[in-house]
Amino acid sequence: MGMSIKSRVKGKKYRPVSEINVTPFVDVMLVLLIIFMVTAPLLAVGVPVDLPKTKASQISSDEPPLVISLQNSGKIFLQEVEIKPDQIIPRLVAIQKANPNLRIFVRGDRLVAYGKVIELMGRIQSAGFDKVALVAQLPQ
């Protein structure tokens, strides 16, 4: 498979040529890359929120965003940790000082009142964040 025999040249003997065949290795690595690219977004967000559906295009970014989720019950989550509404601004100010260019995604349940989502976005903006986006789900 990975060895070949050189032809006899002017009375020399046959010599095996050993070369590493990297094609199977590359194939396996590409398959693993595709698997990880597909499963990574599924593992990113763990707070169950019934997102509204829209046909808007997806936002692409190199840096992973900070996700704030607002459930129908009124609970607020920073990434996957529940926080009280009065703790949002101090935590976001501390995060903003560490990374001022961080993008924030707001995941609001589709049954949450529009005013609650806007109030949350206002708090995020008062903490110093300018890059705030709403997350929705593509229709089936």
C-alpha cells in the first residue's frame, strides 16, 4: 500500500521506497472537523427558550458572543447562570471593562412581552455595550 518498488536501473537491485500515505489521515480529520462544526452550536446554549421565528439572515462573527436569555417565567440568564434583574448592570459593566468589543445576543422567549425585552436591552446598553442583537429561530 504505502511501499513501491523502484525499477532496476543499470544493474542496481530493487529498493523499497517507504512513504507515509496521508490521504486516509486527511479524510478522517475532515470528517471529524465537519462533525464538530455541526455539533458545536448545539452545545453552546443550554437555557430552554421558545424563540420567535423569522426569515432574517444569520449573523456571523469570529468571537463567541455573550448570551443573555429571558424566559417566559421572567427569569434572566447570563450564559447559563440565572441572575437577578438588579445584578445585570454590575456584571455587564465588569465584563465590558474586560472586553469592550464583546457582542451580546439577547434570546427572548416568544411569549415574553415586547416591553420586557426592550427593558433588558436598555439595561445592556446602559452597561456600555453597543453590539446587541436579538436571536430568533429560522422557520421550519
